[in-house]
Amino acid sequence: MPLPARVPDETCAVPAGDLDHSVRSGGDHLAGTGNGWRAVDVRQGTRLGVDVGTVRIGVARSDPGGLLASPLDTVRRGPGDLAELARLTAENEAIEVVVGLAIGLAGREGKSAADGRTFASALAVQLAPVPVRLLDERFTTVLAHAALQQGGVGSRARRQTVDKAAAALLLQGALDAERSTGEPAGQLVAGGATT
């Protein structure tokens, strides 16, 4: 089989000074306009990502510029979990909370997705007026397990950290989507019902 033809290297037509200013000002995505490039700003403010499991809830937070998600905490699922998430939301001054929605590989919602929607609705009531959004979380836990295993984390230790690592992957996906589209990612949960 012949090798593919080499594609010529491309260079960026944006002066380095413009790129540097764009990143410092919070706009880290360049979008084409008819006569050049412009920086697309993302909303400023810390966001939380929540990966809801049957036993534990992983929580991640972003930096205030909305660039990077990091694991934050693991909350025990059960009585008091919503109050603890409300405390973390207030403590981190989050402008938004993104909750993972467990959609199956075929794109269908099953029992886990229904549980996630119910949880997100209850959380939206608890956190109002802070918006809560649902976002497809396919593969976040699998990817988190793989990354932790590759990093040399044993299976027992992984159980304690995988949920917050999955929440960080979920939140990073939401941040990246907002950066590329200019719109918040996911489905807004309003007043106890998704819209």
C-alpha cells in the first residue's frame, strides 16, 4: 500500500503578540473572520463538574478563566450529598455546575441516565440560582481508570480517585466545547426539569 502524500506544513498567520494577548485576556480560541482572526472569549468564572455514581460522586473544578479542570473531591452518595455539593459550589464560587449524563453506547438513555437526570434536577433546586447543566459522560470513567492505571496507581487507590478524575474529564470536555463554540456545553436543568 502506498504511503500518503506529504501535506505541506502550514504556518499560523496570526502574529505571536496577538496570540499572547489573546491568551492573557481569557480568549484562547481563535476563530476565522472574513478579514483575519479574532479571539473568542469564554465566560470567566469557576465551574464544577460532577460525576454521579451509585456509591460516590466525583467533583472537579476549573480555574477561574475556564481553561483547565482539575479533580477536587469525592462525596459519598446518600443523605447529605446535595448539601455537600452546595457547600463546594459556594466555597469555590462556581458560576455553573456540569453533571454527567450516562448515555449508553447506542445513544440511548437507560436507568443510570434517568438517575442522573433526577439527581441533576434535585441539585438544580438546591443550587438555584447557580445553573446546572447535563452533559454526555460516555467513557469518562473508563478513560479515568486507564489514565490512573498508566500513571501507576493501583486498583485499590484508583477506586478512591477515579470518580473525581472522571469529573475532571467531563468538565474539561465542557470547557473545551464552550471554547470552540462560544456557548455553554450541555443541557440546562431548570427548576427541577431539563430544558
